[in-house]
Amino acid sequence: MNATTTLQTTAAESLAAQLPTAVPLGAQLLPGGATPVVLEAATDAVVASFVGGLSADLALVLTDLEAVIAAGGTDHGIVAVTDVLRPSLEAAASVLGVGVLGEASRESAAALLADPDTVVFELAAGGVPSGWFGIRVREHGTVSAAAPVGVPAGNLGRINNVEMTLTVEIGRTRMSVRDVLGMEPGAVVELDRSAGAPADVLLNGRLIAHGEVVVVDQDYAVRITRILDVAESL
């Protein structure tokens, strides 16, 4: 087992430990890669890509995906199956280091699992397969050269009018699917931040500053108290 395979095995084991299945699953490497049975099942999978210094494509196939859908309450349009399985994918991606896990989507992963560069694991309990996990690592897929210190003003002018999404986050929390489905008007959700703590300012989802929430002409606004450098924002 080489270093890369060890990394992928750790990712598979981390994912298996977080899966919302009735019984705990273990991850077993398939030395020969995906079998015809796996590829047939992979037409309905949850896939996501991780982008960082070490990037990867992830695919999760479950034999009883409908049970996960039912557990997530997607029949009521509240929680998507991709949201239910995202913590598992995040656990797998966490072993890859600093980076961003993209949005998960429900689609075919047959091509990904059939790729010779994809390492495939069987997810099973008591020798009975409950699904499969595939991970294709791209070690040098996203490492780019540093930008020049002096960027010509003309180049900046080309993007000056491009609009970006600025978000102010005052806190967040994690909730079980049961608690989400049980929410009603008047329910109070506690956040992970105390009153008076600085809010996070995010640009296109990336943390760039801290600030405090203020009111300007009866509208909420944010007063910037600290600008973060690149290293701090990762």
C-alpha cells in the first residue's frame, strides 16, 4: 500500500464512519477496481469535487439510497439527499488538507468509478455490501503559480464591474435531520456565537474580514473591524 492509497483508505474509512446507515459500515479496498455490478449501481450516486493543494473527485453509491432519502424527509422537499450525505463527504475530504468541497449532486458516477485512476472501496457490514466509495486524487490539478506582485491597472479594470456575493454571518449551528423536520414558527435556534461577538464577512463564500452588525437608516449593515490576510482566510 503506497502513500496515496493510504490517504485514500483513510478518506474512505472517515466517510464510512459518518454514514447515516442503520448499522456501521467498514471500507474495504477493491484491488481490481469497480466491477460491473458496481458500475451498474453507480448510475445513481452522489458526487462532489474537492479543490485544494491536493484535489480529488468523490463518488458515493449506496444500495439503499431510498432509505437515506426517506430519512432526510426529501419527500416533503425539506432536506435533500445530498445534504444528508454531505457530512460523510466532508469527513472524507478532510484528510486531503486545506481546500474547499464543492456542492454535492446526485448523478451517475459510472465514468468516474470506471477511471483507472479512481480507487474504489466497498462499504459493507458483516460481509454484505451496502455501497461503494470512489476517490480520484489529482495531486497537481490545482496548484498554480503565484500572481505577480505588480498587477497592471488595465487588467484590474477588466473586472472592476464584476459583481460578487458578500455575505455577513453572525453564527451557525449543526442540527440533526429530526430537529430540522421538527421546526415550527416560533422555534429558537441557538447559534455557536455569543451576543456581541464579531460577525464573519464572506466574499463568494470565503472569509475575508470580521465586523460588527449595525443599523443604518433602519437597515442592517456591517462595520468592518478587521481585514484578514490570505493565510488567515483559508
